[in-house]
Amino acid sequence: MDPLIITCAPVGGEVTLDQTPHLPHTPALLGDTARKIREAGASIVHVHCRTDDGANTHAVERFEEAFREVRASSDLIVQFSTGGAIGMTPVERAAVLALRPEMATLTCGTVNFGDDVFENSFPIMRGIAAKMREFGVRPELEIFDKGHLTNARRLAKEGVIDLPQHVDFVLGVPGGLDATVQNLCDLVDALPEGCTWSAAGIGRQQLPLAMAAIAMGGHVRVGLEDNLYYSKGRLATNEELVARIKRIADEAGRQVATPDEARAILGLGPMRSPQGVATGSPN
Ligand code: KMH
Ligand code: ZN
């Protein structure tokens, strides 16, 4: 089995500062978290940004600052969200790609998201994928439901994305596929040839899904974006969630990948730092 790639999603677009004091919502806090999760065993950081008061933002300047802080404190693979938060426009979501992070998410279909809809029509997906190509950013395909794999194949057939890619199964969103081991097995069976994959379970399913992924040879995403708790009633920090996965992997005899080992497994190039871009420009 390949060494285990642990992705940490420390912020997300839904968790609020009222819910937890552990959300690294400023670039400086994110930089500090990057150092801690790297020490704990993470190799990828999945980045969302907030304003100082905790509101969602996808401003290019804020992502640039966050990227700089992460790079100043770690050699983590920097993966931007292009999902952002409900209500952001596709242009806003894609504009941060101009900073040329090593990776960014590409959600492969629309999904109900609680009472909201996370909209990813084919035109939206094509537009974001085209920006990824333009700026040389590797997609991580976000799969919230089984049909999203079918959509990914269709995008590949159209020539919009290349396959194989790294795929992240985000399971347990209210409106998406349930976070069961059986569903994870079905998705892995349906993967396009040659794809690597990770599992991100929402809420209390984060841990059992991660344990299954470790055993199956996949990779793992944890972090406060997906789960606030370490155990029932006890809030987690991001580094604790990463450290627990590393301990379980160690016990299972599965080595944990360094960022450079993860780059090799995923076929990424060398570590990148942020590219300065005209502020606010989607191009
Ligand atoms: N916040 C969700 C609406 C991504 O980062 O690419 C979308 C999301 C997916 O978090
Ligand atoms: Zn995200």
C-alpha cells in the first residue's frame, strides 16, 4: 500500500466561530494550524478563508495571504476550495485559482446541502475546470454522490478534465450519499481506472470512514470543516484529529506520507508558493 496521505480541512464554509473556538479563521491562525497539522502527520491542507469576524470570503487577496502564511510555516500541499460557501458565484469560486495552488477541489455535481443546494451544473464545472487548466492547478474531484463519478467520466469524455485524478469521497452531507463503509466500497469499485482516493466522513462518521479508508489502501481527510468533535460532547482541534489518524495508521502498520511523498503519489510537481496576481481579478 502507498503511504497514507492525510488531508486536513481546518476551516470549511459552514462551521461558525460560535460553534467552536478552534477554527483557524484568519491567515495567521491558518499558518499556525498548518505547522501543527504538519507536525501531527498531515500532508495536504484544504483551504477556505474567512474575514476577521468569521464570515466566508473567497477574496483573492485573502487566499494569497493564507497561502503565504501556510508556506511560511510548512511544506504542506496547498489545496484551495473552489466550492467556497453556498451563495458564492462560480466566478468568485474560481478566481483564487490564479494564485496557482498545487491543487484545488472540483465538485463533480450539484447536491442538496442541508436545506440549501450546492450548485455545480455542467457549465459551472466546465468553467472551473478550464481555469484549473489555464493556471496549471491539479483538481481533486469531490464526490458527494455516486452520480458525481458518472459526471466526472462525462467531463473527461468531453476533454474538460483528464483522468485518472485524485478523488475525495465526501460522505454524510445531508442531501448526499450516507457515510457508510458499504457506500465507500461501492464508490471505490466504481472509480475510474488509476484514480487515487480519500474518504471524508461528515460528523461522527469521520472516524469510522477514515479507519475503513486506512484499511482499504485509500487516503483520509479530517478536520473541523467536516467534524467539530473529537468524541461525544468534546470539541476537537484540527491537529488532534490529524494526530489520531496517524496513531491509527501507525498501529495498522501503514506509514504516513510526508508532503513530498504525497506529491510523488499524486504526481504533482515541486512545492509551490503563491503567485502574485492583480487583486480581485478572476483572470
Ligand atoms: N462549503 C461547501 C458548499 C469544496 O471545498 O470544494 C462546498 C465545499 C466543497 O466545501
Ligand atoms: Zn471545502
